[in-house]
Amino acid sequence: MSLAKKFDKNKLILGLAAPLLAIVAAVAVTSVIIAITGKDPFHAYQVMVDYGSKSDSQVWIINKAVPYYLSALAVAIGFRMNLFNIGVDGQYRIAAFFAAVVGGAMTMPGFIQIPVIIITAMVVGAIWAGIAGLLKVTRGVNEVISTIMLNAIGGSIIGYFLQDGRLGKKEGNMVHTPVLPDSAHFFEIPTQPKPIYGFVVIAAIAGLAYWFVLNRTRFGFDLRTVGQSESAAAASGVNVKRMVITSMVLSGATAGLVGMPTLLGISYNYGTDFPVGIGFTGIAIALLGRNNPVGMALAALLWGFLERTGTQLEFEGYAQEIVGVVQGVIVLCVVIAYEIVRRYGLKTQQRKVGEELAAQARKSDKAEVSA
Amino acid sequence: MELAGITKRFPGVVANHDIHLTVRRGTVHALCGENGAGKSTLMKILYGMQKPDEGTITLDGEQVTLHTPGDAIARGIGMVHQHFMLADNLTVLENVVLGAEKLHGIGGKARAKIKEISDSYGLGVRPDAMVEDLGVADRQRVEILKVLYRGARTLILDEPTAVLVPQEVDALFDNLRELKAEGLTVIFISHKLGEVLSVADDITVIRRGTTVGSAVPSETTPKQLAELMVGSELPSPETRESTVTDTPMLTVEDLKMSAVDPDGVVRDVLGGISFTIRKGEVLGIAGVEGNGQAELVEAIMGMRPLDSGTVTLDGTDVSQAPTRKRREDGIGYIPEDRHRHGLLLEAPLWENRILGHVTEKPNSKGALLDPKAARADTERIVREYDVRTPGIEVTAASLSGGNQQKLIVGREMSHLPKLLIAAHPTRGVDVGAQAQIWDQIREARHEGLAVLLISADLDELIGLSDTLRVMFRGRLVADADPAAITPEELGSAMTGAASGHLEHVDEQEEEGGDDA
């Protein structure tokens, strides 16, 4: 029993070692880069911490983190299955577009209107991702290729319909879908100086559901099995092909949620200025958070923090690109640090098991001799 | 060559400790010990693939340190691995010169050298044949030639007979004697006593990672050698009384499956297989690997679709049922390749206990997992099946092969299967685990389990089976009574030389009578 505890303790230490190692490495590399540009790195950190901890910054960061987190969840579902859904970007955009169209075309009380919009988005996202899953199992098309292409196709479809006289309306030099009625506005959490999106609650629920389904259900076990070893999963009775489609559909449905905080909380329509690229950010955040629901939440907040404070760095005379560099460095450091720690942990464990058993064997050898 | 006090602490289980080995030039020196005794580790040290923690290696009176296989080759040590390292899509010539182009180029000179080596040791290698067209024995000769071509004077052969049928083993031994006659030294690793005694000049026995003794073949009986290896009485796979009943448990009829081989030719991998296994019966299938055994298993498990044929389990047609349904209905599966099909190597033991039985108790309640019950049951399996592990939270990868296999056997037996498919159940498993696994199969058979046993170990097959079939090129070509057959007779059917019902012939000429 004490031994089992020791293993757990080691596991905990290793678990903390990886992010710590990553942060130290990332700060070191970033400092060097800032120093090379001829600026003082420590002043930069000072600025970031000061500005990032202001209360309006905090609200901004949380609001920014919500879609990032949902996007990371969508990507992580694929990762746990060993699928690289690079198409979350296209999925959330086409999902948000059609959800905006459906929502703009009806006037219902909020408790019907909002769920209809959300479900529409999830269904459209699921279909869009499902196409890639279907292509993979029927034709063997790699999901990386198909989802990238579906991103482009999705963008074109939106471009086609988002025109005056089709599904869009012209307003100034912008085109957008009809504005959602007031009943479709999602609730907000009143905070100072600005409110936090109510969608943060949905994001938290989604994170909890992600953890529960993957770790506590039969389905989640099957999914993780396929991710760890497709051959073992097939032998254990998982229908691998069906699991590929199911997980793509789930990933797409989650991706469908990504655009919702914006649609139901800020823009209330899908226009040419609807945010793009959150799907790709989600990949970085999923990597950073190691597909762990809490880790990804922290990563999403960190991302928001960097973006928020990056703008302030510009005012202080730092290069604008520095934030992008920092983000890239962090992701690289995290991926490398986790891999190093994982390998180290595996090796230590194997050695421990070996030593333990060798000790047992020696003992029993002695027992035989003395017997 | 002399090894003294070699100790290797190794992530895994068997640590080599304090090994002493002296090999005389121009002899065949056999290194024997059970699976997992540490033979392969020792050879890897000798070949420079691993560095010993303690101890010295002396070659011709000179103490050496081998950092890489390159060092070993430079000192005239060559290794023929258990798993061949040849490129299928190249010719023999190309395979031999690959990586050794500097020696004799890649053209006429190399060809001449290959011919010369081949002729002087009687290897009979054709330089221009494609490796993919060669049989196992020929490939092995190419591997030997590869090593000789690089100038080796000492050859290490790691379990060279594991993949050969008895007739091919004899041919290999003739080659080894030729090598010896030319003054080369051969280190021959094996755990098969008969072979060791027939070919070796000296024998060193390893047990639990250390050298426990040496023997001279002419003065040693197999039994004495066995006891040295095992440390006690050798376990035997023989089953005592028959427990075969009349109730069919698994019936397969006319299974057909075809596959497209790399050349684009459609080939029958299963050509109309039919058999019945009754309750309490062990049906053994002998055959050289790659003759359709893996496909047969996957067909019964529902992992690969059949072209035609039916699979009936306990009176129910399961031909169309998915794998999970078949497992729930009572098929237990000990896969041939436990790393690919039986385990999640990076997952903890208790998750591995769930693998394959996620829908069954105690692993889940309804759609939810029950990690608590699964953990508790894993503890039970670890205890009852003697899985040597410090706990159930360690990953499956940190266990030794034998302990991994015991966990798999424990898991499959815990769901009281009606049919157990055991593909090479004791491959790469140490002797203690081997005896336990045999015991468990026997015990379960006693309680009415039907077993489909596929093995390359002919003694295991003959010892455990109630009925024997021989598989060759996707067909069951022969059957035999395990009580009255020798491994040699089985071997000739495995190469396709005999078919029908094999009768034991006491005379010198061994031939399967075609009295079907």
C-alpha cells in the first residue's frame, strides 16, 4: 500500500514538473528574444502583470477564454482518439453562420429560441466534421487533409450565402445575417466594469461533461482505447470505424459551440467581421493543456492574458509580434517538456518495477537455499 | 572469448548478475536457459547493443569495451537476430551489401565474395533471388551470410530454431558444423534441450540472470540439463485424462477469406476451413507461421470479414456478430501479439483489466465504468494469477512478458469463457509462468471450456491438445492424434510434405499415410 502511495506521489511530482519546466524554459527563451530586440525583458513582464491584473483586463481575458476553451475541447476530443481535427475553425464558423440564419428567422421566447440556435450550431458542426469522419472510414482519407479542405469549402459556402439578397443583409460596407431578436440574447454575469458572458457556464459544463464521458463511461473508455492502440481496441471489440465517425461528430458538435458566445453575447448576427481563427487557437490550447479539462481552462486563460497584455506592450514600445513569439515558444516548450517528463516517468517506473522484482527474486532464492 | 562478472541492471525484470562465460575458438557453444532467463540481454551486451554495469569482456586475451554493434563487428563478432532484419523488396545480394558497401562494392566483386562464402560453408544462397520469395530457412541463411560477409569470426545466433520446422533445423545444424570446421566460433542460444545436446560442444546454462553451471553434451542427459535450467523438475504440458464431451461448442464451416498480397494478386488466406471443438476439448493447430492461423483467429473473433462460411458458438450463429458481441457471448482471447492486441501498454494495469470486457461486470454498471470494482478485481487477478507487480497503478509496459501474459490470462479467465482462443499463449514467457498458464488451460478445460490452441511450440501443442490439425497455406491439410505423434512427423506435414491423417510410423521412413 505504501508503495502504491509512493507511485502516486511520484506521479504528482512529475505532473507538476512538466508545466514548471515548460514555464521556466519559455520565460528564459522569451527573455533572450526580447533582449535580442534590444529591450528589457523584465520590464515587459512587469507591464504584462500590472496591466493583466486590472479588473477590466480580467473580464476581457475570461470572455476571450470561453470560446478558446470550447475550441480546445473540440480539438481534444479528436486528440484523445488520435485524430487531428484541424477543421474546428471551419466547423464553428459554418455552425455559427447557419445558427445565426435560423435564429434570425424566428421569433420565439428565449427558452425555446436559444436552445434551438445552440442545437442548430451543434448539428451543423457535427455534420461538417462527420463528413471528414465518413471520408476517413470509407475512403481512407486522412482527416488532416479533409478537415483543412472542409475549412476552405465552409468559408466559400458562407461567402456565397452571406450576400445581400441571399441570406445576408447589407449594412454600411458590412454584410451580415438578420439580427437575432432580443429574446435570443444569452444571460450575462454582471461584473464591473463589464459583464462576463453567461456562456462561461456552458463552457464549464462542457468541460465537466468532457471529463466525465471520457473517464467515467464505457464509451469514453472505448474512445481512449482506440486512441492508445487501434489494434488492441479492435481486438477488444470496439468498432473502430464507427468510433472514428462518432468522435468526429462529437468534436464537430463541440466546435459548434465555439461561435455561440460571440453570436449570443456580442454580435447577435453572423457578419463579415465574425471572428475567425479560434479553431487554430484551440489546437494550441489543447496541446498546452494536455487535453486535460482543467489544464485547457488554464491554458485558455493564459492565452487571453497574453493577447490582452500584448496590446499594452506595444504602447511601451515593444514589437507587436513579440506576443505571437511568446505564444509559440510556450507551446513548443510545453510539448517538449511533457514528452521529456513522460519518458523519464516511464523509465523510472520500469526501473522501479525491475528493482522491486529483482529484490523479491533474491529473497525467494535465499529462502530456497535455506529451506 | 571470456566474459567475467557481467552484471546488468535493466529496466524490466531479469537483471543479469555475475555472469561467467568462456567460449573456446572453433566450437559451437550453446547458451541455454528458459525464456526470460537473461540470455538475450547477455548476447546484446556481447554484441555491443547494451553496456554492462559491471564485468569485463575479453577477446583473445585482450580486454575490450564494446560501445556499439559496430565495435563488435570490427572485432569479428556478428549476430543473427531472432527476428530477421532483411528488406523484402531487395535481392539477397542487395541485402548482404547494404550498409557494407565499402567492403567489396556492390557489383561483381561483392557477388563473387557472396558466392565464395556460400560455397565454402554450404549455405546454398542465390544472390539474385528476391528476399520476399525466400522461405524462412533461406532467409536465415542470408542473415548468416550477411554476418560472415562482414568478416565475423564469432557468430551469435539468437534462438535460430524458433521459426524452423524440424527438418530445417537439421539443415541449419549441418551449416553450423561447416562453420565450426572452418575454425569459426558459434554461440548458439536456445531453450530446446534436444537441439542443444545434438549440436553443441560446450553448454552454459543461465537461470534467473546468472550462470548456474556448464555441461559437456556427451556426459549429460536432457533431464539433467533441464533440471539445471529450471532448478527443479521440468514442467510438462501433458494433459492427463480426456475431458472431451459430445457437445459442440464452436463449429466453423467452410470459412473462406481472401486477401490481396503486395503484388496485387488475390490469394486465398483461408481456403474453406471447417472444424468443431466440443466442450472440454483442446484443438491444437500446428503450422509454420503465416499459413493463415492469424487470419483464422481474427475470423472467429470477428475482427476480419469473411468471404463466406459460418461460425457457430454454443448453438448460436455468430457469423455476423461484431467482435464485442462475440466476446460477451463467451469467447476469451489470448492474442498472439499481446502488445498490439492484448494490452494498452501505457495504461495502468486496472485499465488493462477492463480492456475487452468493458461492458461486463465488474468493470461497468450500465453505461458507466466502475473503476473501484475494476481496481479491486485487478488486485484479485494479480493475487490469484501471481502477476509480479508492485501495484495495479503501474503501466502494463513496465511488467515483464510473462507477467503481462499472466494478467491477460487472468482477465480472460475471469469472465468464464465458453471458448478460449489461445494463440501462442506461452511465447516469450518464463518457465514459471508457462507452467501456470498450462495449468490454467487444463483446469478450465476440465470445467468444460473449449480451447482453440495455436502454437509454434510443437511440444506444447502435442502436450495440451486433444485433437491436432495442421494448417498449410490456408487449409487444414492433416490431422493427427497427439498421443501417437512426434514433433518430426508433425513437422513434415507443416511443410506440406504430408497430408491426410498422420499415423505414427515406427520405421525409419516417416511419412504421413494418405488414408483419409
